Amino acid sequence: MSYQKRTALALASALAGTVVLMAAPAAHATVVDVDYQCKTPIGDKSAVSPIDIKSVKSGGGYKLTMSFQKGVSSSPVELGKGAMNPSAVIKVGGADPGQVQVSGASNSAAIPANTPIKISDLSGTYTPKKSGKVDFTAGVLTIKALGTTTTCTPSNNPGPSLQLDVTAAGNAQSAPTNDGGQLPKTGPLDSAVALGTLGGTVLLTGAAGVLWLTRRGQRAVGR
């Protein structure tokens, strides 16, 4: 194998490895016990539920899913199928503070009276406005059922259930031009990295790198 081809393959492999790392930002998740104090139509109630928050990259943002491992309230009467609708706030801290509204499906089966209400998974989309490390913490939970509203507030100052390194859209660096202006990078390397953020294109990106680099080497030899 010629020196040019060996160099092309080595560079393509390094590029593919870099793309894989960029496509999977660092994340740390943990299950956190949240002590909810609930204001219900029949008085105050309290319950502790372990909360899990997960994320999946989706376009320029992240789909967040908040899961409850235990029920947090109850009803003095049976709640028929579809009678209960939950929603919540996820607090965002760190480099891009704010909050994300999440909601879930209504109950798929009847909930007997005086039985802990199992909350379905709640989901919503977070789109970062700033790049850096951010964390996600369970906030206020709202349960609407039979024309009433129950509000459950964390009282134990829970820690984050998820931490992520995020990159805001439009933060790509640009290269200076000869006249002092700025133009976005559009070379093959940048195009490969951009395509690599789509998990399924990593191998295609590597192949493209090999072809481009090999052809460039052949042109150089022919001169």
C-alpha cells in the first residue's frame, strides 16, 4: 500500500473516532428521592418518590423524560380511565439556567380510591441557548383530575437527576478571511463533523474521508 493511501486511511480513522465522541456528549444521571408536599382538594399530603430524568438528542435539542418510581398522591374517589392528567417542571441549572415543561399521558386504567397515584412518564424538549454544563432537577408536579388541581412541591431541595454537556445551536466557530471578514467553515473536515452528529452517518463519513483524501493524494502524486 502506498504512503499516500496509508496516510489517508489513518486520517479517516482518526476523523471517524472524533465524530463518534462528538455525537455522544458526556452525561451523568442518577435517581434522586424527591419529598413532595402536595396541596390537594381534601387537604395536604406528602410522599417521597425516586425521580429519574433521562435525555435523548433530538435535532438541535434534547428530549427529556422524567420518571416517577412511586405514587405521590391519592384520591378519595376512584379515578376512571383517562381522568388524571399530569405535568411538571424540570429546573435547569448551570450554564443555561431556566426550566422545561414536561407532560404525560392520562391514566391508562382506573385508579382505585385512596390508592397512590402512579404518574406516567413525563416528557418535553429542552433546546440549549448557551453551551456548557447544565443539570436538570425535579420541580413542581401538577395533577389535574375530575375538575380539580393538585400541586406537589419538592420540599427537600433535591439534587439534580441529570447532568449534561450541551452545545447551543449557532456556536460553530468561523475562520477569518484574507480581507479580515468572517466566513463559516465549509471544508470537507467540517462537513464530516457536522454529518457525524447523526449517529447513523458516522461510518459513511469515514468512507467519504477515505475517498476524498485518497483522491487528493493521487492528484498530488500525478503532478
